[in-house]
Amino acid sequence: MNKKKSQADKLLQEELKKAGDIPKHIAIIMDGNGRWAKKRGLPRVAGHRRGVETVREIVEACAEIGVKFLTLYTFSTENWKRPKDEVSTLMRLLLKSLKDKLDELNKNDIKLTCIGNIESLPFVVQKQLSEDIERTKNNKRMTLNLALSYSGRWEILEAVKNISHKVSTGKLVQDDINEKCISDHLTTNKIPDPELLIRTSGEFRVSNFLLWQIAYSEFVILDVNWPEFSRSHLYDAIRQYQQRERRFGKLSEQVMNDVLDMPKKKDSPVEV
């Protein structure tokens, strides 16, 4: 980004920060790499390569604007069903990206984490991923969370198995099982649920992504393929988020009263 564009971008970021809350956690379903390539008469791999560059730009923008957690749907469990050549290409791109971006992550103080069935990935990818996670673990500006060989149903199933085992061995009793218990046994147990879910390519589905965690996320669907997704699209999604009223099942009046009563509740004694 040249100096003039960088200055304009900083102004846009400041305007967004003044306009409302910046989501603490953004999750993105990065869709449309293949369609972007097909429209241009290019092989699908060209779309995936271009998509990697988009990831770099959006990770940087999120860190700059104050997002604390960014979860990217990088490779789903269902993606293993794609042609072997495409899967192999995706794994090579992932490995190259992990190697190439490590210094950049550290330079920008970004911590790398991962969710999914990591053991199903090629060993060389597992090794590089483990190294990057270890070498960025003390970074604090933002956490970049990659969903790899991931699906929401797989994650919930694994949580159920884990909880069931703990009940059978006496580590938990049935009454211990509540929403917090389930959340604590998910792979995302160390990060908050996403306030904003963005999906590119105009598709209206969640594709087995963070099924438990997005119960109250705000959705923004953009009719643009991932390789074309830019900082301006990200900022537009955040603007849409800022204009929404998050009621969590309450009435608008109740939400407003909660906001107005917040200082009172903090100072008032607990009533029994």
C-alpha cells in the first residue's frame, strides 16, 4: 500500500472507531476462490494463490483497526472430498504460507492458533503449524485463528465424547453439563464467540462453521469472491455491524434500559 493510500486507510479506520464498537472477534468464511479463477479462465489454483494474498491484507487490516481475534475458515472437513490434486495444492499453499508469513506475524505482534482435526493434516504441515504456534505464542496484538480440517459438527461431537467420558469416569456429573461446560470443551474454549461473521461469494449458508459459537453473531453476506475482498469490504461489514441492535432475545427497550442502568448496577448493593 502506497503512502497516500495508507493515510486514507488510516482515516477510514479512525472514522470506524469513532462510529461504534469494533467487533472483538470476527469470523470469516472465505468463499469463491475457484469461481474467481473460473471467471477469468484461470485454473482453480490461481484463485487459491490470490486468496492467500487477500488473507495477508485482511489480517493486517484487522490488527490495525483493533480486532482482537480473527478466525478464518481455511480448510473444512468436507474439503477433503475435493479432487486429490486440488487438495495437494491447497496443502502445499498452506505450508508455504505458514513458512513465509511467520516473520510477518511476529513483526505485527500477531499470535497464531488453530482449531480442527489437526492430526488429519500432512505431517509436514502439522510440524510447521506447531512451530509457528510456538514461535508466536507470546504475541498480544491480535490472535489469528485458523480453522483447518474443521467442521462444527465434528467439534460438537468431540466435545460430547469428552464430556461423556468425564461423566463415566466420575470427573463430571450430569448436573455439571450446561452451556458453559459445553463451551469449555470446544476447540474455541480460550477465545470469545464471534460478534461478526462475514461470508464472501454471496452464499447464504454457514457451511458447518462454528455452529455453537455463532448463536448470536451478526451475519454480513457480501457478493464478492474472496480474492476480490478488500479492506473496504471489511470496513463496510464492520459498519453494518455497528448499525445493528444486538438484543440477545430481549426487547429494544430492555437493551436500552440495560445500557442506561449500567452505572447504577455497578454501584448498587445486591438485593436478596
